[in-house]
Amino acid sequence: MKTRNTTALVLTSALAGGAAHGAIVYTNFSNLTILGRDGKAEFDLSPDFSSHYFLLYQDNNSQKPEVRGDGTNSFVLARTWQNTNSMDLNNRTYGGLPLTPGGVAVNGQMHDVNAAKQQNGITNLTVQNNGYFNERPDNNDDDTGGSASIYNVGDWGNTSTNSAYVGLVMVNGGATNFGWAHFTWSDPSSSSQDTGTQLILIDGGYETTPNTAILTGAGSPTPPSFSTVPASQSTYTGASLALVAQADSALGYQWMAGAPGSGVYTNLSDSGNISGTATDKLLIKSAVLANTADYVLVATNATGAVTSAPPATITIQTPGPTPTTVAGWFNAFQAQTDFVYAGGQQNVSYQAANGKVYWLFNGLVQGTMDPTTHAFDSSVTVVDNRILLASGDKLVPTDLTLPTVASLPTDSVTYRMKDMFEAGGRAYVVVQKMDPFSHVNTLGTALAKYAIEANGALTFLAYNATPASNVEGGIDISNVEWVDGSVVQNGFVYFYGENQNADATYLARVATTNVENITAWTYWNGTTWDADETNSVAVINNTVSSVRLYQGAWVAVGKVYGQFGTDTYAYVATQPQGPYTQQFLFTDPTNDNVGVGATTNSATGDTDYYYSVNPGFHPEYPLASGKLLGAIDYWDSSTSSYNSADAGLFKPRFYEVTLSGLPTPTALNIQGASGGNIVLQWSGGLLLEATSLNGPWTTNSATSPYTNATTGSQKFYRVLSQ
């Protein structure tokens, strides 16, 4: 441990946040530091100037680092963890520190700025003797009881240097005073064994008037200083992006923008597709060309202001047109190699009611690559999952919770996004829980709920259970995980699932108004919908990877024998429970056990074998040929580094597909009538209408013939065969 403790006290008065305060005692420690694995340092903010607080980092402590009060004169404001299954260690309750940015009020009801953690059972704050910077131990770390999860509490992010404030409570002669302490944490290798690890107490302050809130950072005698400045970004129209900065001791923020390279900036306000202009995080949703600019953030406190430098340049480009051929789709995916998409698995697209098309990926690779060898550069990263938005021939970010996996519970599992649907004005992503070590053992099905906006932006809301939330892989009917497809029709969500028998697909459904009620699900038993899952029967005699509605039919696609098979088949039915007819589509190199699929890795020169997995259909993208767009993923079967060795291989291949057994299309006839009206006639199915050709399409409950006045806005009609 290395300790430097030069203390300076400044007594100030403040008027901040519209609330009057008494005197604020500001303490500049300049600096108190713990290096490496073990250390303890005393500090104090209270009026008696005795060291009632301790800053600790101890290897034999299961949770670290921590801030501890003496339990008599000093306490910390910490979370109480309510969920004993996910949050408690050895049935004990531990306090997680609510780490905040500057300008957050500290009082008895100090709020948790990381709202995404609420769904994990972190429901309230209590005064405790100690609080920890990390949630709970992580067995991946090598030191005794260590934790590699120190970034899970608060909003520190996942960078090498982080800064945050902790709320403190002082008891002085029966009176309670509130205060704050300002810390930085540097962990270059994300391992607490690293001797370069540093935990530093920078400064602190307290409000001398009992029971009066104090803003974190209040009382600082110096202007703010930026520890993180916003980064430049380049993307395409329709993207949602965030500019994030961090300024120590800041109590106020103002974003400004100006023409690139001009050096002239004007204040931004929340309007149009821009929000967060008075915070340290600027959000741009559904970017347009006019958002191209240089952006700076001005951070202020009572002493002065500072402007971030250099400016962050946002460049919004126009994408190419949406491809209409399989070659066009292949080339579009091959050409995109950036920190949004450079490769990944899953191959699921979903067209939402807002008209936008979302793509779901697992094992998503982000990075740039050599255009000749296809090898990624050293900055390549891989994330467990991500939702991207289609913008012409490009994929752009749309989920403002970055990375997406951080918005899901941190419960020692890996999440694979499998499909998407909408119900009750929300978007739900079907996720499969996986063993994070083997990435093979399946651990259940759950739903991630998002707010979905007309401009395409997604915001994570909550994590919801399904009847299979805790179902591990197995061969019994009770081991079905509902991850093979989710389709909404006629007020129900239909879920397709499988167990490890690997030769059958089962079907469940729940009303769209009751998606989050696990007792409302029913299961197809061969005759009717049954509340008892164990009565389920297979609707398809194979496992499938995707199910979609196409030209009035339920269309599934899958590979016989999964990743080890060579043949891909389609399954077609006129109703969700079938009967389904099987149709061969294509043979693809898949199986390295028999030497099929040998491909030269452009980066290494080695001959590797590649599986093809996750076939899917994309009916929302019409092809010039009039056929159905299909695709299948590739990945290296021989090495875990497949996703960084050759970017060109870790991307889907596209096919034109012609399906048989589809219902005969229903003709929609439109005729003029007297009085300027029009008459629509059709022989069967549902009449759909929209004000735009791209939707969203809604059901018109009229029966044929239907007379409509030619007044008001334009209308488009089509018939859904059933």
C-alpha cells in the first residue's frame, strides 16, 4: 500500500440545485492511494477530525474494494440486496455502494443512478457500516475470493480509469450530517492481482447543517476537470448513438455543437432527435445528416467552467440502397467491418410495427480488418449479444444501453438473443441463458423487454421470466426451452421450442396482453391448447432455428442434425400447430468430422473446417427475383479464435429460396363507386391497412365488400391469407 495524505480543508457556502445549504466543508486529500492487492487507509470528513472512515482493499475479503465506517460515528449509504438467489453470498446481506456522478443529492433517500439494477432485487438504500464497490465474487478471478466484476455497481462503465462519488453519513452528538467522497479506480487488466491497480480517494465534503442534503462535488474550490472526453464517431442515418464524458467535481453540464473544424459552438437544447443536452450523456436517436457536427461538453461548478477538448466529431453518412439480390446482401455484410458489426452469429431479422428492421446477433465481432487478408486488427472486441438496426445496406446501433449485455442481469450466465416480437407497445427479445464457461449447456429461456420508439431507438426496461426461465437442457418434455421462434398473430404470441432430443419442435402460446404472466402460457397437446406443458407433442419432427409468417403460411427453417448436419429444410403449414410439410432447400459444407467444408483462412493460411448454423428467412426484404431471401451463418469449428482470425468467414451466406405448399394468394380487387367512393373485394383472409407502404400495417375488421370514402390521408390495403 502506498498512502499520500495531504489534507486541505475549505469552508464554503453554497446555493446549488435550487436548495439552500449551510456551510460545506470541502476536504482535498491530494491524494490518498491504495496500490495493488492489499491495503487500508484512514480518512475522515466529520467535524471532530478523527478518522472514522477506512478505505480498504484486502485480498482475503470476499468483496473488495470497500469503504467502511466505524459504525458509531460514521456510516455509508449502501444498497440492501433483496434477492438471495442472485445477490447474496452465503445467505448474508452485503451492501453495494450506489456510485453516482457529480451533482447527485446525498440524503436519507439517495437514489440509485443505475436503474437497470433494480430488476435484480436492489430495491432500497440503508445506512450500513460498510459498502462494496463490486456486487459479488466472480470465480473467474484467480486471487482468493477475488472479483472480476467490479464494474457491475454504479455507472462506472468498463474503461481502464473510472471515477465516481459515494454518499456518506456522519453522526455528531445525535445529529446526522450528509457528505460525499470522491474516488477513482484504475484496473488496467480487470484483475485485482494487477500491481498497477489503484484505488484513490481524491476529495470529499460534508454539509454542516444536520439532515440537509448535499450534492456530490459541492464545495470544490476548483473548476471541474475532464477524466473522460467524448469520442468521435462515424455512422449512418437511422443510428442511435451517445456521446459520453466524465468531469470530476462538475455540478452542471451543457452540450454545444458547431460545424466540423470551425471551432465555433452554440448551445444545444433537448429537441427533435437530441436529448440529454444538460447532462454528461448526449443522446442522438435516429441520426440524420444534419447531426454531422463537432460536439463539446461544458462542465461547470460554483468555481468555474471547463470545455472538453478536442471536440468529438460526429459524421453521419448516407447508406447504400437496401440490397435486392443475394449477391448484394453478401457484399453488404462483407463490406461492413467496424465497431458496430464485423461478424457474428444468429441471423435473425425482425420487422417491427414502426417499419424498422432489427437484426439480432450473438458473439458479435466489432473491429476493423485488413482489406486484403480479412484479419482483424488488435482492437477487435467480441460481445455476447447486440441488437442492430438496418439502414439501407448497413447495420447501425439502435440500443442505447451499451453494451446490450450490460442491460441484462449479471447472474453468471451468458445470454444469446434468439428472436424478437412486440406486445402491448413493447418489444420483447427472446434470450437463451447459457453456461458462460462452456457456452454449450443451456440454462433456460427469458424475455428482455425494451421500449421501442417510432424512430427506431430501443431502451432496455426489464428482464421477465418465462415458464422455462430456469429450465436446463435435457431430454424430457419438461426441458423444452422456447427459443426457436416467436410469432404474433390474432392476439397471441406463439413460441417454438426444443429440448435436447434434437429431433422435435414444440409449440406454446400466450395472449399478447398476458406475456409476462408465466401461468397464462398453454401448450399444444395434439388436439387443443393445454395448461400442462408435459402433455406437449411435437409439431415438427426436427429442430428449427427460425419461424416466420410468409404469404399466409407459417414457415420454419432448420438443419437436420443441427450444426453437424449438411442439409437445410423448410417446413410449411397454414396454421401454427401444423401439419407441416417438409421441403429440402440446399446442402451446405458443415461437418469437419468427415472433412466437409474445408476453407482456407485468409488471415492464417491454414485450412480449417467451418460449420454452417442458424438458417433463417427474411421475408421483410423482397428480392428482385420475387423469391424468398434465406441465409445461414458460418463459424470455425476448429478454434475458439474463429471470430477474430478471418472476418470474411464469420458472416452469413445468402440464398434465394422458392417454397412449395404455400396458400393460394387472395386477390384484392379495388373498384370505383358512386359518390367518389371505392369498393374493396377479397375472397378470404384479413384486410390490412396502413398510411405508408412500409407500414405499420393494422387489421381492418371489415368484411368483403368494403366501401371506403376517398377522403383524408392516403391509405394502402393488402390481404393476409389465413
